[in-house]
Amino acid sequence: MEPRKTSIIKKTLNPVWNEEFILNVPSSQSKFSIYVYDYDKVGKDDFLGYYEFSIPSVAHGVQVNKVQSLFNKPAKVNNDMNGCGKKLKNSSTKVKKAKDRGTIELVLQYINYEEIIKMITDDTSIIIPAVWNLFPSDETALILATIFDEIKMLLPFIERVLKQEVDRTIQEETLFRDNSMATKLLKEACRVVGDQWLDSLIGDMIRNINEDPGEYEIDPSKIPEGQTLEQNRINLEININLFISKIITGIDTCPLIIRHICNILFTVVDRKYPDSTNTAIGGFLFLRFICPAIFNPDKYGIVESVNMDSRAHLIYITKALQNISNGVHTTEEKLSWFNPIIDETTPILHDFFIDMANCYSYVSVENSDNIPIQNNPVPAEFVVEKMDMLLQIIYENRADIQQKAIQLYPEKKKLIKKIMNETIENMREKKYFASLRDDVTVLSLH
């Protein structure tokens, strides 16, 4: 676990930090250490004191205020602070004889979420479907994607949802076309694990277009003086091909979880609609993930804002990529010249979709210590927020959720009531909040 450090409080002998840290505590670790240093602009910071506390000594769910005396340095201490303030780090060292070095006031709270997480996720075919049936929003999808990713169950969860979506689809042409929980979950799962990867692929190109839209206008009624329709079409085609090239060559750095989702999509769709596998993967990668980021790069954190000329350029690129991924001609007159290029490029993208789906079984990869499931772990604070939101949804709508679960699975009525009663009672008894992690300490420094 990485050490945490407070800000610098200047010009006082009695600093007040009022800062909070949410820390993931491994099961094997039972102690934390706090080091207090006096900041010096020149030379090393002066050591002021040290305190060590034990996690098991902090009762579950109880906020503990402690005014604690500081000690001398432990027998062995890393003095490379690179700054001042208080620093938390793993410690199991022995403390020298105490000396009066002042006191430190702490607010500690220890939360263990393991029990409640098991209740909610052990039988996801009961509680979670009731939640998303009642609250089928983008926010619900993001909450569930974040939580299931955190507990390393995102891929099995996605597979279950996609199977249900394929099973309920009657007409092949409507597969994954409506705004269902399955399509929302795919979109938000990509946001959770793939935003940074996508920025590394096409972020610079989008930023360049935003700074200089170039000569791209292909609407004859809007072409500025000094530009020609023929040359602008060539410029736009070059840019579209650059985007496609970047995306295809990015397969080697793609987060494995995105490739596994492609594999799951191919598998579940191929069983019922074998002619729609490319459409399903293309819709996932382009319609739900890549094209929205190109169309609204400001909402994806790629740029702060988009000027009107650049937006028009990005819209043309988005429309072309969507048609290429679907293998469908455009019906817009000003883009009809691009249809032969769609015919030439679609097979290339379809080969890319197959390559994306050709990966190891997600079960074997998740059990491997050598292959990361995602490149950029989600920040703890973000997971904390989403877990709190899910618990609040379940608690405040417990009657409706139980009723919906029974409606979905009438044969499991007794089991549903038992699970819901135990879950709600657990929430009331333990007053859950603050974090999803197995063992969590909330440490406030004052």
C-alpha cells in the first residue's frame, strides 16, 4: 500500500489538518504508523514524532477519537520523506523509549464490508436484476460495473446480463439496439476500465482537431471560400483512416477485460444469431464506446471544451466510423461519396473484431497472477461512492426490490425474503458506509 501524506500547514506550532484518508487494509496487515515532520525549505525535514496503532484495536463501525502522545523514532524508519506533514506507512517496528514530543488527535473508523458484499453478490440472479429492472439508468449501470469490477466479478456478471438480453430478443435486427440494461452496462464497463486506453489511442488526434479543425467541410452549401469539395473529402478520408489505423493497432495495449467482453459477446450472440456477431461487437466498441468519445470528447475528459468547427469535423468522423463498423451505407447525400470506402474498409474492421474476441478464457486469465485484467485500477474513492449509492438504493427501496425479485423469480420467494431480510438487518446493525474494500480504515487527521 502506498503511503499517504497530508498537506503542509505553515506558520503554526499547532497545525490542524482536517484531512481524511480512506485506506485499503490487507488482511495480513494489522498496524499503521504515523510520522510527523517539521517542514524545512532547505535540507531535510526535522522529525517531530511517531505513533503506531493496531487495526484490530478499532471496533467495527465505531468512530473513535484519540488524543495520542508522539514517540521517538522507531528502531528502523524510512526518513526519505520528500516533504513534510504526516505520513502513513506499513510498520511492525519496535518503538524506542517514549519522550514527550507532543500529542496528535486522530479520528479512526474501521469498516469491514466482506459480509454485506457476499450477501449482495453471492446470488446476483435475485437481488441485482430486481435493482436494474426498477432503476434502469446509466448511473445504476455505472454503480454495478464499478462494484463488480472491484470484487473481480464483472465478467461473469456481464456474461449473465448479455445471455439474458440475447434470450429475450425476438427479432435479430433489434439485438442490443434498445437502451436496455445490457447496453448501458457495456457502455459503463468500458468507461470504468477503458477511458485511459482510449485517450492513449486517439486523444492526441482529437486534441489536434480541436485546436485546428482544418479543411474538412463536405456540405457544398457551407464550404468556405478558398476550399474545394474534392480536397475536403480527401482530408476527411485521411483523418478517418488515421482513426481506424490507431484503433486497430491499439489491440496490443487494450485492457484485457474489454477483449474478454468482445469474446463473451461473440460467444453468446453466435449461439442464437451467428450472422450478427460482428454487429454486436462493433456496436459495443464503436456505438457504445469509441464514437461517443469522439463526438463528445469534453465529456470523456479528453478536452475541456470543443469549438463549433471542430465539433462538426468530429461528427463527420463519428458518422463514418459507425457506418463502417456496421457495414451499412450512409443515406446522407453529403456523405454518399463515402459509401465505396465503407465497402472497402468494413472487412478490415470485422477482422479486427474477430481478433479482439480471440483471447484467453476470462476465467483462466482472472486466476493468473501474470496477466492484468485492467491497466488502470479504479480509485478507491470512486468505488466508495458507488458502493454507498447501491446500499442506499437497496435500503430505501427494499420493499419494491423484494416485490420485483419475487415477480422475476416466483419459485424463489422464500429465498428472496430471507436474503433481503438478512441484508437489510445487516445494514441497520452495522451502519455501512465509507468503502467497499474487504478491510477499510477511515482515518481523519486533526
